[in-house]
Amino acid sequence: MVWTIKMDEKKNNQEEKESIEEKAPQKTTEEEKGKEMEEEQGKEDAEAEEIVEVPEEENSGFVRVSEEWKPRSRLGKAVATGKIRDINIILDNGMKILEAEIIDQLLPNLDSELLLVGQSKGKFGGGQRRVFKQTQKKTNEGNKPKFSTIVIIGNHNGIIGIGKGKSKETVPAREKATRNAKLNIIKIVRGCGSWECGCGEPHSLPFKVSGKVGSSKITLIPAPKGTGLIVEPEIAKILKMAGIKDAWSRTEGQTKTKTNMIYACFEALKELTRMKINPQLKREISITEGSITEESEKEAVEE
Ligand SMILES: [Zn+2]
């Protein structure tokens, strides 16, 4: 019982931290470093108690593109000099994004969220999901923990990215994951693919689609307007970030392995963009690719 209470307290703290974070998302690198060291000490304490959870850190993972950014890739240079100002040009032409700053520059207001991939040990309160997965490596100096996490970024409007990060500390693990997510951005195809609905708005998926990673398989199914996301919580976070409001899902295989299921969902969403859809059907089920802007809405009406 003690364990459970402790966990709840921690959870509350975490929520508090998150709300503070929302108010003041900007931190300087200096501050971050300080926090990181503080956190390191805090973690040592936590380890002594064998509590695996590590509170979510400050810092939304976003650093505004600074003037010090010296682009190394050709695409980076094109973006830094303002030759490319539209993310669609990059995504539609399948250009490879090698620098996270490209995304900072073109999509400065992306949201980010950690997905729960870890699991706490423990007799009673164990089994709860954590944002960091901790692994131990036994060495001569003792146990060396490593933290891994998955970050999902997106604009809630047709664009998401997902990335993994692993490090000895939680903050760098999250930073790595965020950076990787920025290099792994995709456009989402939305639509109203539910026969019961037919409302003509892209609130769901255009059709049923599956993705598979390892033995984990997920099928995302269009749902009528107002259904909500009747899917697992982590999958819901991904769909929400993508701007999909209504969907059902069916999962098969090793569903315990959250990481595989998360990536299977990402694969399914990717699959949507690969499908060739004839223009008539496209209109019928209101297919929209990428972000919906006022302009794109006007175009749709004109069509
Ligand atoms: Zn609909």
C-alpha cells in the first residue's frame, strides 16, 4: 500500500511539473544543464529505493532555431536561407531530413509528448506504465542504468513524427528521442471513411489500414463522427497528435510490447500515404493529406 501512495504522490508531482512546463516552456541551455545535474542526484536516491519511475523533465524538447545553426546538409542550407519555406515540398518529394533544425525552422510550433513505454517493477504497485524504460547493465563498477523513451511530435493537424532515444540520463534520452522524431516526420492522410457517417469531413481515417512491427499488428478502423478514439491510450496519443478524432482499432500478436505496437501504428499511418486513391473516391470520403489550412479548405470547396 505504501508503494501505491508513493506512486500517486509522484504522479501528482509529475502533473504539477507538466503544468508548470506549459506555462514556461523556454529554458536556456545553462538552466537545462543545471537541472540535469540535479536530476542525476535525485535519480541516485530513487535508485536506492528501487523506484524505477523518473519524473518527466521540464523542457518541451524544443529549442527555437538559433542564429548559430550552421546547416550541414544541402536541404538544411536551403531551409536556413529561406529557399524552402514549406514542409510540404520536403515531404512530398521524399527528401531526407538530416537536421532537426529544419523542422524547428519550418514547423516551430509542434507539440511533443512522451509515450509510456517503461514499466515499474514492484510487488504491488508494479506494472504501471512509465515514460522511461530503464534497463540495467552489470559492470565491474556496479549496475549502470540506461533510460529509453519514445517521443511523438505533431501539430494535431496532419503531421506527426516519432523517435526513440536512449541515454544514461533521462533528459538526454528525451532530447535524442525528440531529435529523432523530427527526422522522422510524416504527413497523415485523413478522411471520413466510415459508411455510417459520410459527413464529408476528414475527422477519421479514409479507410481501414494495418501496420505490423515484430509480432505486433494493429488495424486502424474509421469511425463515425463523435465516436472518439476507442483505442489504447498510447495509440490515442498518436492519433490525436495526427489530428484524427474518431477511430477504432484491432490489435493482434504481442500487445505487451508497447514499443512495437506504437511503431506498428506509425507504419499503418505511413501506409495511408502510400495508397493510390482514385480522385472520385477521394472526394467521396473527403480525403485530406497533411495539414488543413484555410487555403486548402477553400480549394476543396472550389473543387
Ligand atoms: Zn464523417
